[in-house]
Amino acid sequence: MRKLSILTTWKVVTEGMKKALWEDTVNLFHIEPDEAKKEVFLSAVAKRFRDFKTKLVSGWMTLRRKRTKSKKLTEGKEKENEEGEEKEKENEQGRVELPYEIWDHITEEDWEAFVAQKTTPKAVEKRTKAYISSSKKKFNHHMGPKTYEQSRKECLEVDGFYPSISSSSGGTSSSTITTKKIDRVADWYCSLHSRDANGRRTISDPGTKKIADAVLGWKHKEVAGEFVPKANKDALYMVLGKDHDGRVKGKGGVRLGLKKAYGEEYSATRSSSISNASQDMERKMKSAIEELEKRMKNQFNAILEHMGLTSFDERNITPGDKLSQQDPETPRETPREVPGLIPNPPLLDPPT
């Protein structure tokens, strides 16, 4: 498999290299070639590449995350496992392995150049702004590299942890049935939990806990029949607002938009929303026109009153309607000649 240099960026990766990465993957995993799959694959590679370089910076330069300690072997280097055991003994003595000792595609020269690249004043300023921005996030998931589906399996194994829906059955209120409704709201709620010192799942951040409780509150309203979710307009939508294009909360994946996530259900909901928005816009326009006509009428009435003439209300007409409401059989007044003014020249017939 081809590897990208940590000194480059995805923007400058050539189309030939992207094609080679796709073809290598197609041949290795026996994937049916398809342009749509290729686009999703390249998007995933771009994200993984950026995340990997971020991992190098935060693990070995800013020290904001745990470092990778084990040797990452490439194909054909399985016998380095024995050397890995010796390196682990060295690590126990306090020695920190550098990236070029862990990943075979990173050389010592590349690492030194990468450090120089990421410690320039411009790079440090950009990283500081990004860190401040990310620190303002109201919630973070704690699934690690796992998907929502993989994390859900673990959550379901913990008794009483995955949000459940209780409903009464039979004639007595004490008889209830507890069911698990698999949806993105429950998956997202579980992803906010990390483990404390005793291994229990908990939400340590008060701000995150507040948001999680608000989401559960809407879920309780759903159970009580006070709230009916439609497509993506569920508890998450009510608390966090609409999803960004291509990034659906609680779903994961690459280029997974609302239409892909919800299909015809989202399309029907969106069409209904557009129709309602159109009707609402029409009502607003009609109201604005009526308000404008009222203001114009008041202004004209004030002018007519100042001139000592009758108002439009007394004439029972509105501005702009005087000519349209004039009786066609009533002869129009001939304009009087004013001394000193040059009369309009007669219309001449065109030369024959």
C-alpha cells in the first residue's frame, strides 16, 4: 500500500496519486469499482490523513493526548515483533519512542522537517486559534475509533445504561414493558459518557450533562405522546438545532447527509416544510402589502388635508386607484391655458 508523506497536504496530492490509492484499495479488498464509492473513499482518506498529522502534533509536540506506544508493522515485517518486546522494556524505563520509530513510513528526516513545519509562528498561531475554538464545544463523544454501531453493542450489554422506553400493558398501570428503541438519539446520548476511576460510565462535564438531560427530557415527551419526531426532527434537533449538510449527528460515516440517512421520510418532511414555508411567506407578503397601502393612504390624506381637499376616505378610493375608478362616461376636464406658457406643438403627420 502506498503511503503519503507527513510533509504534504491533501490539497496538493496529485490526481494520479489519488487514483493509485483507490486502485490499491480496490485490488486489496476486491471492491467493485464505482465513482460514488471512490468519492467517499477519497473523502475518508483525506480525513484520516489530517487526523493522523493532528495525532502526531498533539501526541509529541503539544502533549495534549496519549501517544501511541506499540510498533506499527507494515506488510512483511512480522519478525519485528521480537524487537517490539525489547522496546517495550525500554519504554518502561521512561524512554519515549518517536514517530519514526513507530511507523515505518516515517523517516527521521521527515519527522524533523515536520516538527520545523509545525513550530513556525504562523502554524502555532493557527493551532492556538483552533484549540480555543474546539475548547468551546459543548459536547464531545468518547467512543474513540469505534463507530456508533460498535459502541451501541457495548452499551446494550450494560444493564440499564442504554436509554429505554417504558410503556404500560394490560389493565393495570403497574404492569409495564420496557423496550429498547435503537435510534440516533440514544446512540448519541451513550457516546457522551466516559469511564471514571471505578470504571463506571458517567458524564463529567456539567455543560455536557445539562445538554444530555435536555435531550432525555424530549425523549420522555416522546414516550408520553407530547412530541412526535419526524425524520431528523427528533430530540437532538429540538436541543441542538438542525444538522449540517453531510454531517448527521449520531450517525457517523463520511458524506452521510440527511437524505441518505432518512431516505423518503426526510424527503416527505422536507417537502411539507417547504410548502408550509411558502404559505407563510405568502401571508407575510400580503400583510406587508396591506401595511404599505395603509401607510401610503395616511400620507396622501395628510397632504390632501393640508391642501384643503377631501381625503381618500371620503372619496372611497385608495392611492393609485383614482384613474381606474373614474367614470369612463364622465368627460375629462380640458386643461386651462396659463398665460406665458408655450402651448404644446401639434402632432405632425409623418412625411409620405
